[in-house]
Amino acid sequence: MLKYTLIPLLPFISFLINILFGRNYIKDKAHWIAVPAVAGSFILAVSAFFDVLGGHDVNVNIYSWIVSGDFNVSVGFLIDQLSAIMLIVVTSISTLIFIYSIGYMHGDPGYYRFFAYLSLFVFSMLMLVMGNNFLVMYFGWEAVGLCSYFLIGFWFHKKSASDAGKKAFIVNRFGDFGFGLGVILIYLTFGSLEFMQVFDKAGSIAGQTINILGNDVNLITLICLLLFCGAVGKSAQLPLHVWLPDAMEGPTPVSALIHAATMVTAGVFMVARCNPLFSMSPVAMNTVAITGGLTAIFAATIALVQNDIKRVIAYSTVSQLGYMFLALGVGAYSAGIFHLYTHAYFKALLFLGSGSVIHALHHAGHHDEQNMQKMGGLKKYMPITYKVFILATLSITGIPFFSGFFSKDEILWRAYQGGDLGKFLWLLAALAALLTAFYSWRLIFLTFHGTFRGSHEHEHHIHESPPVITVPLMFLAFGAVFAGYVGIPPIFLEHGDRIGEFLAPVLGHPAGHGTHAEEIFVILVSIAVAVLGWMVAYNMYIKNTGLPQKLQDRFAPVHKLLFNKYYIDELYSKTLVQPMLKASDKIILGFDTYIIEGIVNGVPNLIGAFGRKFREVQTGMLSNYALVMAIGAVCIVGIWVFLK
Amino acid sequence: MEDIIYNQLGYSILSWTVFLPVLGALLLLFISNAGAVRWTTLAFTVANFFVAFPLLQHFDKTTHKMQFVEKVPWIPSWGINYFVGIDGISILFIFLTTILSVLCVLVSWKSIASKVKEFHIAILILEAAMLGVFASLDFFLFYIFWEAMLIPMFLIIGVWGGQNRLYATIKFFLYTLVGSVLMLVGIVVLYFAGGNTLDILALSNMHAQFPFQLQFWLFLAFFAAFAVKVPMFPVHTWLPDAHTEAPTAGSVILAGVLIKMGAYGFLRFSMPMLPDATKFFMGPIMVLSVIAIIYGALVCFAQKDFKRLIAYSSVSHMGYVTLGLFALNTQGVEGGILQMLNHGIITGAMFLMIGIIYERTHTRVIADYGGFAGLVPWFAGLFMILTFASVGLPATNGFIGEFLIMFGAFKANKILGVFAATGIILGAGYMLWLYQRIFFQDANPDYEASGHHPVRDLDLREVLTLVPLFVFVFWIGFYPNTFLEYMHASVEHLIQQMELTAVAGNENMIAKYIMEIF
């Protein structure tokens, strides 16, 4: 038991030590506490994974958290196949990113603070994953949001950074609003918040409805949709995706760990965890699938034209998260988790690779260090970074025999099997895959190929990042290439889908029916779009470099729309934020100052006028007070006695 | 059936708790040196904490009965007794009051420079009166403490307050006066209706005899007093002025204890004595509470004054409290009581911190701040914790209270529960925006380390003042049962008392009566 408790506790201890003693004592040695702590968690997580593999699930309550009347919730852990995989993903990537940060954050005045927050994040994420009930999950859910807020706004003197942190937290609260209500509704329905008890009883409420404002709403659908609100916020799906691109204000290791590999996938994890509930509600499932499919294509279109290297990857993350929800929504839960797992490696690698580029340019004195239009030709200066970038890109675009191919293909194949809606979503996803290939290669070509578009002065100072940065990149590259081999489609290898079989006790077997020919067709389409996107990008950014500008001029309105992210931020600002601020300033405050104050001041003024008559005989406030009170009391008692 | 347990300790612990500060105040009359006054007051408030502490240790959590009871005839011809005792609802407030009083003395150490002796006498008398309110089981005694509490508060704001202190004082005074008068009327009526008794427990057990008509009007009379105190929308406008003008210690007591008196009144009087009327007014009060939550939060967005913003946020937070109480179920009521405690801790600590930073900057205008996280990092870190406790982040006390209230409210009325939950979005909005403007972004050059008024971080006295409250933020956040356990039996009893009366065709009678009125 101690072993499992230590998994989250080690990073928490690292947080406490660093936040309390970092500023004055530990300073630039913060990693000596943080890295061993998270590495320790990783080792314990691997051990826990083998426990589960050996058939030892854990579901245990540690202590009773909140007891009030018939409401009773404990803090407890559930370690089964699903959380075991999440534990491995979270702790392994955290360990690599912690090491990477030693180099990346070197010399930052907030070095100790960075490791403190990062440790707190790992603790929170582990609580989210390991919790055995909805409230512990909610605890982790909010706590990772808090860490995200801290880390996005890490350079808090920058207004843009503190704005972005605040935005992330508040947008997430919109989702949590639904999630929290969902949790309450679950307790009122099932009398428990423990996953196992709730899921066991789920069947008993099939078909029940709940009356809301005179409408009968299916109870299970309502619960699922409320929970899904939380997932939409945390995993940056439409329409709450707006915080994630802005979150790139944070240091790059944060983008890699929190905003690509782990935290943003919490929504996917949550829906997968609740699969017994979601599976009972076709409406909720379709909502999840459609939200995912639309987000996948929507975010991919924006990524086509962005120039900030991190923003391209951020939109790519939103898009890939869409794929995961698409998978969940068509009932292919294990495919969703499989993609979560492979995505964690290749996306963390993309972010850390871009961090390596930014780091190198920054140290070369380049000021526009995230703008790809000001890069180019970096491959000869940064060969390691370039190579790992290529591997990550091959993986994300779904080139056969790289991780991303296996997981993405499984999602596409499951979607294809899902009836008419499934076919439509498959089309969307395939189109998104085409766009993914295009923008991913565009990023490579703009950054690493061609000639450097900054100044010569800067070009001289660019050099490869130190080993503390490149070694974690190589480890992640290994994951980006080989992580997918745990899920080889059975069509290629009997029992190749090891991860699907491993997860089956929790997530079940997807009920698919399709012929081998169809499956081959889907795979060929995937490969075709991946290669097509690559070729188009090659043509536009290597061979025919004048073409992008021509296209941009030709389709200026489209480009503008995409470049400005469909103006959704502006829309929210105009329709939500500004009106609310204006209302509070003009209407509410005015109401408070003039109407309410006017009425209540009117009464005292009357009393005051009345009191002026008595002023001559009164000596001071207190006796005046007593007198008014006594007279009032006598009058009212008199009236009451009289009426009686 | 006796609902009391006579004092189980060998000495009159409650009387000592209540009157020790009075002794201190008397002693202060003979001390003239300001330093000695401060140390004496500190000694008395600390001693009072330790005198009261055995209450927590020896409290029997398994019963709803009044404990540590002392009952001595006082004015026998009117049936008035000196009657004190505490149950699971009041004990935590006694505890909170004794802690906050110590902190108020500490935080005033430097900021109160004139009329030091008078100030500390006022603080001690105020403490005694507040403790008396929570301990009284006789209406007469209660009313004396209730009124006695106002005078020192009124002086603290009026004498040691800010520039507009007179306006704020008079406003505070008039609001409370109207409420108090109506409550006095209510008490007198109850005295006759209950057969010439002012025994609060006896009256609570008599509710079945009070016809709905009587309950209806009595409820409104008490409501006037309590709603102003809470304060509930729309009688809240005295609070921002009083808070803004009060000296730090005054704001802390006001936020920490005084405004809890209203909610306490609902629990101690309205609900057990007037259960039918309580149930009748449940809906409207829940609606008013939700309005307070949303309205209070929206007004916060328009505030330009640091302290005033926190004052308005109290309106929103107290909206949660009344929402929980009037959900009339276990989770709502326990959440409401816990949230009262939480609000005392969080907002009390916030006012302490605002007072501390004001001593350095002499401004409360939000726009004058900026970048303080870099200038005073420890201060910024602690305020961050309060910010997130205030927005109800799990692992802080704010979450436990808010969640239980939301649970109770949702159980009682789903739509109101949903509206109340919007408060978690708005709360995060105004608090994080405030935090950003004070602590992030570019620093105000006036306060830079090299500027002409460099601000310094917390010193030891200030840290000692704040730390106890932060311990409770996390204690309640991680293990609220320590505190919830005290309430269970009493709250359960309260809920039962109200359920018992739902019989005997009251609904018809109520409907008939309402038709008569309108």
C-alpha cells in the first residue's frame, strides 16, 4: 500500500521542499530534489504496472474525506489496467521532461519555482489518474488546472503570460461547472462516488428520466453530458479550445508535459474511465464522437497557416485530442487510450524539439525566436534536433511502422465501422490526417530546410543544444517510433493488439465488424493522405517556395479567417467578456449605488428628519439609539396586541 | 426530556470564556503605557483561547444536547435566567472568535497608533460580547450581548476607521438598528406566545404550538435582523462601506464573526422555533441567496478598491451560506456552517493581508499595484493560497464548504443549484483578475526595490499572525471531518425538528393563511 501512496507523494514532497526552501537555500539545485522524486515515482509506477499485469488490481480507500449525513466520500486509489497505463505515460514523460528542464530553464531566476510547480503538477496528475472515485478525480482535475495556471503564467511580468494563465483557468471552469454538477448528480443517483460502485449500479437506471423545467431528460445522458463538459474544457475541444493555444506562453517543457502529453488528455482518460456510463447513452456517445471529429478538422485547418512554431504544435494537439474523442465516441475506448499513449511520446518530442530550436535561437540572440518565417536551414546546425523532429513527424503523420500509424489507423478503422455517422467521421478524420501531414512537414521545411532567414550575426551563434536537452529527446524519439508496437492490428499479426487486450477488462472489446478488404482500404487511404500531405508541403516549401505567398494572395479571405483562428476569441470577447464587464460596471454597480442605496438611504433620511425634532433634547448617539429602539418596540408590540 | 447537559467540568468554563476579556478590559483601565496595553491585551486574548480550548476537548460529539450548561436564576419574576451552553452549531464559532481576536491584536500592533488603550478595550469587550452571543440560551441574555457587540464595533469603525468612517458608521448603525428593533419585537412576542419564557431551548421545543400566522410574522421580524447582518441581497450595501472604512482588526472581526451572527440567528431561532415559516420562506430565501451569489460576484468586477472588492465578494460567499442553510438538508446546513467558518478564515486572512500591504503602500487602489509577486514573494504566495481557497479549489477549506452547499442546494432544487454553480466561474474570474492586477504584470515603479518606497516582505510578527489561518485552510481542505464531526448530531437534530412539523395538514393551513393576507 505504501508503494502506491508514494507514487503521488514523492513529487508532492519535492514540491513542498522546493517551494519552502527553494528561494533562499536550494535555488539552482532544485532539480536535485525534483528529478529523483519523479524518477522514483516512475520506478514505482513500473512496479505497479507489473502488479496489474500479474493480476493484482488495487482498489482501496485511504481515509474518509468528507462525511455529512448520508454523503460519504473517501480518498482512495484505484490501480487497474487503465490507470496503470496512465501511470507509465505520466511518470515516464515527466521524468524525461524534468531532466530536459535542467538544461532548458538553466539560469532562470525562478528555477526553483519552476521545479516546485512541475512537481506539484505531477502529484496532481497522479491523483487524477489514481483516484478511485469522482471526487478524488475532481481534486486532481482542479489541481492540474491550478498548476497549469501557475506554469502558463510562469513569466508573470509579461502581461500576455498572466493573461493566458488566467484565461486557461477560467475557460476550464466553464467545463468544471458541468463536471461538478455531474458529480453531484451521480451521487444523488447512485448514492456513491466510487467508480466501481457507480458502474456496477449503472445498469439499474437505464431509461430513467429526470424532470427539468417540465422536460423529461434521460438521466444517464444528462450525467454523461455534464461529465463531458469537463472533458471539453480540460482537453480543449470545441468550443472551449481557446485557452490551449494561448497556453503556449508558458515555458516549452510545460507545453510538452502539461499541454500535450498529460493534462490535456485527462478528459480522454475521464471519458474512458466512465465508459460503462457513456456506453449506455447513444446521445452522449454521438456527442463525444462529433465533438472530437469536428475539433480534429477545425484545429488542423488553423494549424495550416500559423507561423509560431509552438502554436502550430498546439493546434496539432487540439486536433489529435479530437481524434481521441472520436475514438471514444464510436466506442473504441482502447483505441482512444492507445492514441493518447503514442501521442504523448511524439507530441512531447515535437514540443521539446521546438524548445530545443527556441533555446538555440534565443541564446544566439534571435528575438523572434518562435516565428518560423524567421528560421530556416537549421538542420546543419542542429542535427540531433532535426533527426528527432523527423522521427516525430513521421509518427504523427501516420507513416507505416511508426507509433502514430498504429494508433491513428485503429481510430480510423473503428470509425469506418460505425455506420453512417462513423463513415462521415472517418472522412473528416482522413481529411484531418491530410492536413496534419501538410502542416507537420511545413513546420519541418520552414524550420530546418532552406536558408536561415534571420541575421548572419545570429546564424553564427546557433549551435546544437547540450546533452541534457538532446538525450531526453532521443529517449522520446525511441518512444515515438516504437511505442506503437504494442498495438499492431490483428490483420498483420495475430494477437498483435496487446494494449487493446490488456485494457479489455476495463474498456471492453469494441464490437467491430468489417472485412479484411475494407480494413486494407482504410489503411491504404491513411497512407495515401499522409504521403500526399507530405508531397504537397514539399512542393510548396522546398521546390516552389513562391507558391505559398501566391496562394495566400489568391485566397486572402480564407487565409485571414484561418490565420485569425476563425475569430473565435474575438467572438467570445465581444459576446461574453465585454458585455459582462460593461454590465457589472454600468448596470450592476449603478443599480447598487443608486437604486438600492437610494431606497435604503431614503428610509434613514426619513428617520433622520424625524430624529431632527428630537435632536434638541438628545445628548448623543447612544441614547438616541436606545430611545428610537424603545419607541419602535413599544409601537409595534402595541399594534400586535391591539390586532390580537 | 432534558435537552441539556450541565457543565461536565469542575469550573464554570463558559462563564470564564465569555467574561475573561471583560476582566482584561477592566485591567486595561489601570494601564497607560501603550506597549503594556498591547501586551496585556495579547495575553488576555491568548489566555482566552486556552481557557476555551477544553470545550473542544471535552465536547461530546454524540449528542445534540446543550453542553457545559450553566443556569442561574437572574430575574425570576420575568423568568429570566443566566443561561449559557453550547452545542455543535455554536462551538466552532466560539473557537473561531477566540482565534481571530488574538490575530486582531497582533495585526493592530503597529497600525493603531492613537487611543491605543481605548482601542484594545473595545476589542476585548467586543470579543466578550461575541462569545456571549454564541453561548446564550436565554433570549434576554442573548439580546444584551447582541446589542453590546454593536457598540465597540461601531466605535472601532467610527474612531479608528478611514476617511469616510462617519458615513460608514452611521450607515452600519442604522441598518442594524432597524433589524434589532424588529428582533426585539419578535422576542417580546415570543415571550408571551411561549407562556412567559425566554428560555431558547424551551421555545425551540414549543414550535408545534405556534400557529402558522404567528410564525409567519415572527419569521419576518427575525429575518429583518438576520438578513441585514448576513448581509443578504438587497440589504447588503452597508457592508462594503463598513469594511472599506474599518481598520484591519475591525474588518477581520466583521468578516470573521459579526456577519456570521445573522446566519447563526437563522440556525438558532428561525429554524427550530418557526419551522413552518422557515419551510414556507425556503424558496424565496434560496432565490435571494442565488441572486446574492451572482450579483455579489458581478459587482466585484467593477471594483477599483482592493478592500471593497473583497467586501463585495463576502456578499457572494455569504450567499452560498444562506443557500446552504435554507436548503434545509444535512449537507446544505453542514456545508453552510462550515462555509461560515471558512469564510471567517479566508476573508479574515485576506483582510489581515490587505491591512499588512496597506501599511507599506498606503493605497488600496488596485491600479496602483502590479508586479508585487516579484517584490514581496512570500506575501504573494500566501495571498495566492487565499485566492484559490476563495474560489473553492479542492484541498482548501473553500471547496469542502462550497461543494456540500452545492450538493445540498442541488438536492433541494436543481435549477437553483445550477445557477449557484455559475458562482464558481464568476468567482474564479474576479479573483484571478484581481490577483493578476496586484501581483503580476509590470511593477509599479514607485514600489520597485530601487524606488522611493521600497516595499518589504512579511516580517515574523506578520507571519505568526497569518500562519494559524493557513493551517486551517488546509486542515479543513484535507480532513474536514475534524470539524464536521462536531456538527453532525446537532444538525441532524435540527433537521428532524423541522421535519416533525410537516405533519397535521399544515400545507392547507398555510395556503389558506396566505390567501387571507393577499
